[in-house]
Amino acid sequence: MANGEIRMDAQLDEKALESTLAESLDDLTPAAKTVSEEEFIEVVGGALEAVGGQLLFKMCVENGGEGQHVAAAAVGDGSDRQFLLLTLPTGGGPLKVETASRSTNPVAGIAAAYAGLMDAFKTAA
């Protein structure tokens, strides 16, 4: 592996993952205007494609008096899996990407539990 390449495994630093996603978002973030759910999904889809991530769920919530779109995602598999939280104000602005373990957003705690539930459903099916 050449210097500068980012590996998507347990060695990946959470800050590096957040930075990689932030760099891929420059062209995807909508201008400051009301952001629809469809636009949010398009931005999130582009960001997750850049790192091989998978969308777990999305919702629109009120946080600190501000409406925001929130998506939880997973990158990696098994014990190497990391959970991400992607948030975008409904009134427009930058998409914020952070690992769930570093996030203070109340939705962050749901990501791992949701992924575990989906894993159990897949096993049962």
C-alpha cells in the first residue's frame, strides 16, 4: 500500500474516516436552501459510495431547535465495522460527518443497535 492511501479496516483512524468523507462532500452539499429528503439521500449516497459505506437508516429530527436530516451508516464488516452519523440542516448548510462513537447527537447511539438488529434478521431469514 502506497503512502497516503486509506485502508478501510480496524487500523483506520476515526478522524481520518471523517476527513475522507468531508473531502468527498465538497461538490455534493446543496447550497443554502431548504433541503429535501431526496437531496439529502443523494448527498449521503455520494459520500458513502466514496468510502464503501452502507446506509442503515435515515430520519428527520429536531436537534437544538433546528431541523436536521440524519443518516446512520456503516463502513467495514464484522469487528472492523465502524458507524457513521451524517447530518444536514433542513435549512441548508454543510453536511457534517462524524463517527458515531465521537458524536454527541442522540441518534448516534441507535446506529450500532440498529445494525445488530438487522444482522439478527438476516441470520433468522
